[in-house]
Amino acid sequence: MKNIFVIGAGQSSPYLISYLLNNAEKYDWFVTVGDYNQELAEKRVNHHSRGTAVFFDVNDSEMRSSCISKADVVVNMLAPRFQHLVALTCTRFGKHMISVSYEDRRIRDLEQDAIRKGVLILTEIGLDPGIDHMSAADLVERIRARGGIIKSFESYGGGLPAPDSINNPFKYVISWNPRNVVMAGENGAQYLEQGKIKIIPYHNVFRRTWTLDVEGIGTMEAYPNRDSLKYQDQYGFAHAETVIRGTIRYPGWSETWYYIQRLGLPNETLTIPNLSERTYAELTEMFLPLNVTGGSLEKRVAQFLNISPTGKIMDNLRWLGLFSEEKIGLPLETAAEVMTHLISEKLRLTDDARDMVILLHRVQAIFPKENNREEEITSTMIHYGERAGFSSMAKSVGLPAALIVKLILTQKLPITGCHIPTHPSIYKPVLKELEKEGFTFKDKIEKK
């Protein structure tokens, strides 16, 4: 019997764990789910005969070594900051590791050790990153098979409420780690546009937006996501003049979040004394300079942000609860933690609603063998979640990782070392399985 150790039982894990447990008898494997919240892990396992839940503290080196050494495959669903720690332990004990988070820069340092131990350290195998990489690699391969040269590559992704399930003024829903939503843009972004590198500091990420037409949905907004430049090498876009990876939102999200960021609320480094005893209004007041005087808190916030006191942005801040006289009343220490709590409560995915995920690639290519013909190819995937069931986010993040587990344990993934899923032996079989589950891309080709 093979042993699978899943680390993390949060919002992105339910479908992954369900898939592994449902296939445990067929493939003769056993699933252990470890989480700091053992009760949540037990809920995910749900008394399955082929599963168990354990308390797991990733920072406890003895516990980490003990749990990982017993596994054949480790699926790391923890926050990105723990990725290298888990990968290091997996490499030490010769265990495969799968992670849905962006690759930690230090992971590549483990390449030779992973090859020597005969294990695969695979990162970025969720939705975005994950399915976006695999579908993009497949699209690029098809273009190159025709002798095409990539001139421009744009890739966008987003998890959102379905159009029939928009029930709040932010037109958003928390279907994944809310902390990542609060801290989005904290590192800024850089990309290539018309042959020039563009760098956006963190405080301007939500001002550098543009419209994006999504067939079947309508006009959305996009903003640049992290470091797009590294994908120029990973995909081999030597001739590309534009390389952009971006995030999709409904129009209006970025403007509101820009002003939340202007206030300074997404701050997780400064510990605020006695925060639980303070009101939300008191917290907001802390971010206003002393020279902003006169009138109510709301008027002074509008004055500080230089926005209309009766406009849409203020309506959104008010609705979120930033001016409430209610006590925070929770053991929180930073403004970012308060924001994480607020959006978790206010933007919750309710049982009567469903979410959706969108991935969109837009590629401009020239085909020298076809009389220098130029084409713009738009490849779009839209997938909907279930009401009162698995969210599309949970399924699209968890299923690719689960399929990799199956490929490894059935000895159908013959590669070792440190990878993201752009290798054909990874993306070809996984995309084939994803298509059976409804994750399909529709291509639209415009001739130039």
C-alpha cells in the first residue's frame, strides 16, 4: 500500500482529498491529512476507511520529518512560505513533493539532490499557476508545430462569482485563501510590453488595469500579476515583444482595492496593541494623519483619499464595515488580519451561489511557412462550481495535483528533479484527464 500525505486542509483542499479517498481502494493507497487544525482535517477525511487526520505543525522539525518520512508522495497545500521547508524535508527522505503554490526561488537549488534521490519536486500545479501553464504550453506547442513564432503572449486567470451569483458590491467571492486576496500586489509586478520592461511598484498595481473581453461573460478588467518576465525563458519566447500574466476581476474591483491599499490596511508586519478591544472605525482612524481634520471619520477618509464622500468607493468601504463601531473582538494582531476576517465574512461563498474560474490566453503569432500569415489566437476556459457543493476553485486547484499523485503512484510519470508543469510528460496526460472533468478550452482564431 502506498501512502499519501496531504499537508493542509484549507479551502483549496476539499476536492483533492475527496478524489484521493474515492480512488484509494482502486489504487491501493492510504491518505493522511495533516493540519494545525486537526478538527478541520478530520472533517475533510470524514471517517473514510482509507484515510486519517493528524495534527501537524510544519514548523516542528521532528514532527515534519516523522510524517514525511512515512509517505510516498507529499501534497503540500500550505502557504507559499512553507514550500521550501517541505521540499527540503522531502528531498532529504527521498519523497516526491507536489505543491500548488508558485515556485520558491530556493527550490531550484534542490534540483541535483532531487535527481540523485530519484524524486519529483513539482510546484505550480493548481489552477493559476497550474492549468494555465499546462494549457499555455499545449497551445504554444501547437503553434510551433506549424512553424509559428510567438510575437505576443498574454495569459489571464481569476476565480470569481458566476454572473448569476453576484451578491455583493465587490462582485467577488472568497473561494481560496483570503490572506492572499488581501496581500495581492504586495510585491509589485513586472512584464514585457512592446519590447520594453515595465515595472509597477506595489502601491500602483491596482491602478495599472485594462479591459479584457471574455467570450460568454463580457467585459472584465485585468491587472498584471507578479513577475511575468521569468516565463519568457521558461516558455522560450525569444522573439516575443509582449509577455504578460494577469489577473481577471469584474470591473471596479481594482479601483476599490487601490484605495484600501492607499489607506494602508493590507499591512501584516505591524502589530497593533489591544486590537481585539478596538472597533473597526478605530482601526481605520489609525491610518489617517493628524492633519486630516474636520467632520466625521467617513468625510475625513474621503478627504485623505481625495475621493467623493458620496461615491461608489465610499459605499464599498462602508459596506465592508470599515466605519463600524462594532468591536473587532477577535484575537487578531494586524490590520491585514482584520481585513482577511472582514472579506472572509462579507464575501463568503454561500450555498445558494456558485463560483467560476476563468483562464484566458491571447497569443499573436506569425507563420513564415504560410506566407508570413499572422494570427491572434484566444483560448478560453470557463468552469463553474456547484451550489452547496465543490467550488470550481477547489476542484480546479485540487484536481491537477490529485492527477499528478495518480501518475506518480501508477509509475506513469518518469521524470525527476524540480519542475513546473510545462514538461510534455506532465501536461499532456493531465490536460487529457482534466478535459474529461469539464475543464475545456475554446480557441478563437483571428487572421491578421
